[in-house]
Amino acid sequence: MDSPSNATMPCGFLLQGFSEFPHLRPVLFLLLLAVHLATLGGNLLILVAVASVPSPPPMLLFLCQLSAIELCYTLVVVPRSLADLATPGLGGGSPISFLGCAVQMQMFVALGGAECFLLATMAYDRYVAICHPLRYTAVVTPGLCARLALACCLGGLAVSVGLTVAIFHLPFCGSRLLVHFFCDITALLDLACTRSYADELPLLGTCLVLLLLPSLLILSSYGAIAATLRRLHSPRGRYKAASTCASHLAVTFLHYGCATFMYVRPKASYSPRRDRTLALIYTNITPLLYPLIYSLRNREITTAIRRVLGQGRQGQGLCEP
């Protein structure tokens, strides 16, 4: 192993992707392309559906931002992965510049962090709606929604810039090959030639800010919601109130579960090939599931989607001779 004293600032990296499986590349390309197009279509449909609502409630506005984040989240990673899979002769890895790698990681963390904060904001929205229904319209105003949405984006951006600067100030030595299909945090830390626990502190701090603090707010919000539901005498009312939280809880468990499993662990437990496979799931499958979860569980978004699809069919009928 090279020592830190022999470390150099690399001019770039090589993304291995799935180049060691040349026979699987066409199949993998077609599968990822189908999932990517379905993800884009589902999230775009939600954006259009919410935009078609004259005065959307706050929850739909937050859901619109969530779909926009997921849309950008997949666009940061998947198109380049598809291009690498479609390009022959990359057996040694696909080159990516030092700056390009830093920008990709920063955007990936910023969008993931914004989603963490947004899910906590949506939990607060459910708390006010269920625990203080008479004050809901006075508390959760469009102005507050806009400020919270902006705060989520700025918070994710600030944390991502700090983490990116810390990661890319580490010494890299030896191979420039990242056993991954994008510049993920664990792949870069694994490539760094230092083995000090201090190098993991920026990632630990990021996890505290992006995972622990929002999860505490989510848990406290749902604790208050559970206490309120227990006081309801009507089973129907209890079920109706709880059903409005089901889709948010499902998305929250998916997002926080994947992020916690991937990043809240010591560097000694990193396994590049296993982490690459898991990243393939949480960058492609989970963004596909989010529109399905909300379209199946949220009555307001289901109604809006049906309205948009119905208008599309009416437009086709008018165009026919």
C-alpha cells in the first residue's frame, strides 16, 4: 500500500462501472434505460398533475418538490451510467475529471440532503394537519411552504459543499480506479490512502445533520400524531387520519433506511462491489417506487393524475377526424 507521503492529487478518476461483465452490459443497459424512463415519466406526471391543481394544498406542493428532487437525483447519476454501458472499449474504466467527480458527488449529496430535510418538513405538515386541524390553514401558509422548501435546498447544498471539500482534500494514491458507476462517497473514501478515523469525521458529521436531526423531528412529529390518534373515538376518523401518513412513512423508511445502511458504518466495513450493487438499487429502484407509492396511497395526487390523463384523452379525441 502506498503511504500518504507518496500521495498525489489525481487529475481524474476511472469509473469501473460494470466493465468486468461485458456480456451483461447490453441487458443491464436496457433494464436501466427502462427503469430510468419509467422514473422520469412517473415524476414528471406528478409535477404536471400538481401544476394542474388550481390551489394545491401544502402537502401537494411538498410532493411536487420531492418529485423534482428525485428527477434531478436520477439525472445526476443514471445518464452517464447509461452512456458508459453503451460505449464499447471501456474495459479499463470510464475517465472522469477530478472536478467532474467532485461536482457529481456534491450534487448527489445536496439532492439527497434536501430530500432528508423535505421528508422532515412533510412530517411537520402532517403533525399540524392531524394534531391542530383548526389552525392548519393559518400555520401552514403558502409563504411558509416556500420558505421551508428553500431552506431544505439550501441546507442540503451547504452540507454537501462542506463534505465535498473535506473528501477531495484527502490524499489519493495508487490506483485511480473507482469500483463504482458514479463518484459515491464510500468509493472515494475507500480509494483514499489514509486509514485514520479522523478522515471519516466529515461523513459522520454529515450523517448527524442529514439523518439524525431530521429523523428526530420525524419521530417526534409521529409520536404526537400517534398520541392524537389514540384519543380519537371514531375508528373511521382514526383510519382516515392515519392513511394520510402511510405514503410519507413508506418513502421515509426507504430513503432513511438506504442512506443509513450505506453511509452510517465504519470505513473498514466498506465492500466496493457490494456497495456498487446496493447503489444500483437506491439510485434506480427507489426513485421509481416513490411515484408509485404516492399515486397509490394519496387520494389528492391520484385525483390530479386522473384529471391530467383524462384531459390528454379528451385532447386526442378532439384531434381525431
